[in-house]
Amino acid sequence: MKAVIVCVSVSHGNTRRIAEAIARPLAAQVVEPEELDPADLAEADLVGFGSGVFTGRLHPRLRRFVHALPATRQPCRAFVFATSGLPEPGFRPFTRPLERRLAAKGFEVIDGFTARGHDTWLPFKPIGGISKNRPDARDLAAAHTFAAALTARTGSAS
Ligand SMILES: Cc1cc2nc3c(=O)[nH]c(=O)nc-3n(C[C@H](O)[C@H](O)[C@H](O)COP(=O)(O)O)c2cc1C
């Protein structure tokens, strides 16, 4: 199985740390959207898409990349992951809009993962930010477990 993880992590590298933890069990490469020719995804069996959350949405670079993707011609599974300063509202998961867009492109979206990440966005700057020291060891372990379960579902990493 070939897995690729497309990650935008601009603020503190929070999402990149989660991406690396997910990548290990999947033997996946972590790349930025601009490093990847969308045609390269044609060879992938599983693709992860992740970024931090900015004013309630995933990063525009990630959204633009997915928007520009052609419809998949062969079955390809996908998952979306995110880090955020605030907890994810249960009624409006951060990952849902991108999951819907990927499904519309023909991806089979099989799972999602979110974790908290240190957030020094303006309103929280005076107090040194929120979700300090996140993602922490437990978050990274949860990301690893998430990926191990994906590996079990989609076939062993190669
Ligand atoms: C301009 C800006 C806007 C943000 N908006 C939100 C938000 O709406 N909700 C939230 O939970 N976190 C928000 N955050 C916090 C980021 O989602 C969090 O720090 C994330 O882990 C950043 O990931 P990165 O380090 O991989 O870029 C915001 C951060 C910045 C800088």
C-alpha cells in the first residue's frame, strides 16, 4: 500500500508533528501541497490531508489543493486531520467540509483525526496562548494509534 500525507503546518509546526506520527505506521511520505503533482496521487492507495484550523477552517493552501484535484479515476481512500487551539465542536467537526469535498471528488473518506495544538492567535497572545505544550506525548500516541488502525483496515504498509 502506498500512503501519502499532504500537510500544511504554518503556525507552530503542530500539525506537522501529528502528520509525522501518523506517517510512521503507514510508512507514508509527508509533503506540502506545493511539493506534490496531483498526478502523483494517482499512485497512492491512501492519502491524508491535514492542517491547523484558522478562523474555523482548514488552511486555504490545503483547501485550494483539494479544490484543484481532478476526480479520482481509481479507488483511493482518504482521511483528514487537524490541530486546533480550541476543542472541536461536536456539531461541526473541523474536518467535515474537506471530507465532503474529497468525497465529491471520488475519494472514499474512511476516517478523521483531530488534536489540540498550541495556539497563540491574537486573542490568546496576552496570556501566552492556549493549549500550551500541545500536541503532547499523549496526542502523538493517539495519532500513532489512529494510523495503526488505518494500516489494519487498509492493508500493511510497504
Ligand atoms: C490566525 C489564526 C487563527 C486561528 N483560528 C483558530 C480557530 O478558529 N479555532 C481554533 O480552534 N484554533 C485556531 N487557531 C489555532 C490553530 O488552529 C492552532 O495553533 C494549530 O495547531 C496551528 O497548527 P500549525 O502549527 O500546524 O499551523 C488559529 C491560529 C491562528 C494563528
